[in-house]
Amino acid sequence: MHLWPVLYFYSGVKDFTAEDSGIFVRYDELAGTVKGDTGIEGLKIDFNAGVRVAVPAGDWQVRITDADSGQVFFADQVSETVLISMEQYFIRWQIEIAKDGELVFSHTYDAEGQVVCFDLADDVLGDIIMLLPYLRAFVQQWKCRGVILDKPAFREILANYYPEFTVVEEFPEDAYATYHIGAFQTPPFLMPDDSRSLPVSYIGRELLGLYRAVENVIYEPTQPRAIGEPYVCIAVQASGARKCWLYPQGWDEVVAYLKQLGYRVLCIDRERVTHTDGMTIEMPAGAEDMSGSYTLMDRVNMLAYADFFIGLSSGLSWLAHAAGCPVVLISGISLPYSEFDTPCRVQNRQVCHGCYNDLRVDWREDKCPYHKGTAREYECSKKITPQMVIGTIERFCKDMRGKQE
């Protein structure tokens, strides 16, 4: 793809792995050749896979720094080489290039009036809903033109709530910079810090170089209410059993309680039954089956009119929150700062909990890192009792009645 060999450079904070290398190559291939003309034949720069500098034949001295901290990332003599930084998150790059000892080109990152492309990570609904407001803040701060690479699942969300962004199927040839959007856990190349160590209000700020938290975007319904009776939505599945609520028949007890209150209980998981981590997770008895291939907007229009939603540390909880639906969030694996703030979080803090945020373990591979194979396996989830969930619902309903009086 490139005319010359690629030389990756980085801050030297951590050695990179083969997995890291694969990510860099994939991002570079997505961006294509280096696009930005400098006015010097053969010399091009852009910020579409980190900072990229295509250097033609000659006696060139290239210096690349962080314009704010002054940290030097690269300083050397280069010829017929494409320089690419491993750091992919926002840095206000400073590029200085000399030839035969004389400074001939200097550029400091400035996205004002430029096309900035955003690539949304796959299969991370919660991450994207959380981070989209920060894309808007970035575009507003830099006064640039925001472009988002098409993700079919998000087309309606973007059209309805983020109309200022242009959605494109092909990578834009006039892109000045590109950022890959997700709550990454592989510092220091995709983010400066592991996202698990950060409150959710800081993840987008670190990723895109912003200085303050942003306001939530409320997903107003686009359709009138379709269900006349009072109803509650639930979702019992997540990415792995370790995120699910594993108290035996716990969901059945809660659904029965909700029906005694006069609610219809709609289960809005994608699948009615899943098999994960050696367990079967299925829709609770008594719930109405609303599983299936509904669009995100279908779910928004359902959640927006629900009295509340009961879910897990998962994307549907984030969608409910965005739709303005109160969320009862059941989680043993994560600490409260990992999700949006809710007064209705259910967690048993008297047992082992929060391993998702423990940077000493690989929570994806170590299903229960401290108690696997023992009687305490998954106790963070199994020790959350139905009465804890029901008590939280009772408190919420009492608060709502108080506000209505």
C-alpha cells in the first residue's frame, strides 16, 4: 500500500506485542495511503492511524513531539520511510522536518475546518452509547466536520440524535484525522490508561483529549406508546455468564413480584436462550418474550415508555439509560464507577466483587479469577439475593410516588 517501508515508533512506556502490531496494521490499512500534502514533493502527513509521515528520499531529519507536554516520540534521520505512531488516541502532535540541517516544514495538529473520521468499535453497544456524546464535544471543540464510518446497527441512532455527523461507507479521502472509538483496555497505545481504571466520564476525555465531562444525550422516542398497560423491561443476558445474575431462580422471583404489582414484564434480550461459560441463561418464567432482531430504535421506543428497566452491566442498560428509562442495575463483576450513576444499583459488597476493575487479572480469560473451582465461584453474582433486588425496586417505586404527590 505504501511506497516505502513502515517504521512504527512509540513513547517507549511499554513493549508492544504481536496483538498490538496487528491492530496497528489494521488501522493503517483502513486509512490507506498518507493523505495530507505539505507542499514538498513526496512529503505527506496525516493523523489517520496515529500520526503518519511519509518521507521521500533525501537527507531528512524528522522530529515528532507532543505539542503540549514536549515529550519526544521520534527524532532521527529518515529517508524513503513511512513513520507511524503506535499511540492511536488524541495527542496534539507537533511535526518538524529539516533537510540538510535546515527546517523546511513544521505543523502542529489543528483539526479546525478539517474532516475528522470516527471508527466505532464492533459489538460494544454500551461503549458506543457512552462515548457518542464525546464525539459531539470533540467536533464542537475543534470546529471540525465529523464523519462516522457506517455501522448499520447505529444508523437510526445517529440520524435521530447525532444528525450533525455524516455517515459514510468508505473511508473519506479527505480525512485529516481518525479516531477509533471504544473503551479500550490495552494501554498505552489505544488509550493512555486501561479504561477499567477510569470513571466512565473520563474514558471519552482521555480518548479524545477533552477537558470536561459532557451532558448525556437523551434518546427521545420516535413512535407513540404501543402498550397501554404499565410495563417493565428486563434483560437477563450479557457478554458472558460472569456478567449475569446467577442466583438460582432469582429472575423468576423478581418477575413474579413485578406481576403482583400489576406490571407486564417484557424480556428484551436478543436471544431467548444463550449458552455461555458452560451455563444456560434463559428468559425467566412469567416474562413476555420480546427477544429477537429488533433494531436499537425499536428498543428505544419500548424502553422510553417503560416504568423502569432491570438489567446487568451490559449494553441494554446503557440504552435504557439513554432512553431516559430508570435502570435497576444488578452487577457483581464491576464497581459503580464503571457504569452511569444510578440510585438503583444492586450489589453485595460483603463478598468478593469488582474483578472487572482489578487490573491484576484478565477478566475475559479468568472467568472467576480468585475463586474458580471453589464453593465461592461467582459469589459476586450468586450472593445478590432476590430480596435485594426487590427491596431496590420497592425503594424506587416509593421515591417515584413521592415525586408524584
